[in-house]
Amino acid sequence: MSPVVQALPPTAALVDLRGALSYHGVDARRLGEVLRIRTLSRLGIDVRVGIGPSITVAATASGQVPGPGGVLAITPGEVSGWLGDLPVEALHGIGPRQAAVLRDYGVHCVGLLAVVPSVTVQRLLGGKAGRLAADRARGIDPRPVVPRALPATASVRYRFDEHTLDGAVVRAALLELVVRLGTRLRGRGQAARALTLSLKFAGGGSWDKTRRLSAPSAHEDDLRQLAYQLMDGAGLQRGRL
């Protein structure tokens, strides 16, 4: 659809559609609908597509799509009115702590944030963060979509339904993760140089360990051997959590 794509691992991407609109002869909403249908049919994954004249508006729109998937397109003329009615925490880039500070001072929606002087917002949230928040509440976001190289890391996760002490069960879950990781790396045309095993325990503790492979690899056998070494180092094979 567009050659200008910026990956935002693990679950998002930015796409510049300006050059693609005239090529495909349709509007941005239609391209978003086509993207959603193709993703569903080819990958079995529904996506939320937010479309707008800036990264902030598009990202905020994607967060307002109801349900697991859909398309929400905001035109340039709709930006101020649409943003203004949203709760302040819905604005892309505003975290929970920043939203709590703004609400404490009575700024509960994006429209109010847009009319508060920028210097005031900077005093509340800090210099750079406040300036960005004030600008984005007004729809100001000059950032371009910048294509990047493939991400330098890849991660896979597994969550047990209940506390598990059986080393064999943990080992089987780790093997599943290794297969998924190898498939992802080969699909990207990448190879791993090191492997990190991160564990979180039911009691709230955690454990992390990293080891380098003897040579870069994306094959399950190499990843499996190193993953099992890491697991044994954590004492999981013997059921010690």
C-alpha cells in the first residue's frame, strides 16, 4: 500500500499514505479498510487502524477504535473538535501519571489541555513533556514517518495459567517459545547473537539471564540448547522456583 512504513514493535506500525492515495485512487479510509481485510484474510489477525493528518491524531484514533479491530479516520477539519471531546488520558503520549497530574488541576479533557498556556503545562509536566503535550492537544505534530531497519530484538512470551513447579511442563513451554522465536527470526531474515530468559514468579520475584550463542543463528536446535542451559541455570529443571 505504501513504501513508507515505520515499525513500532511489538504491535504497531506507522504508514504514510499521502503518496499512496493518488496511486490507488481511493481515500485514506478505504485504504485502511483494505488493510484490515487483507490482514484478516492472510494472517487471521484483526487490527485497529487510526488515520489522521499527524502521527498523534492517527495513533489516538487507533486507540479509540471500539472492539478488537476497525477503522477510524479523522480528517484535518475534524481534528480540533474530535480531540477536544476526548478524556485527557486518551491523547497519544499522555501516560497515567501525567493524566493524573492534569486532572488534579482540573484539566480532564484534551480540549481544556489545548487552551491552557503552554508554559503552564510545562510547569505541570516538565519542560519537554509539557511542550509536546500542549502542542499535540492542539493537533500540532510535525514528525514524519521514518522507515527504519528491522528491530534489533525479538521477544516471545508464555504465561502459565497456574503456579507450576513441574520442570517438564516448564521445559515444554520453553521449547514452544524457541520454535516461535526461530520462526520469527527467519521470517525477518535475521539471526540471534544472544538469548535472554526472563522469568516472573507467582510470589512477585523475577529472574533474568543472558548468554551469547557461539555463532549467530536462527535455528531451533541452537536456540533450544542455549535456552535449556539458561533454564537449568535457574534451577527450573529440578522444580526449584
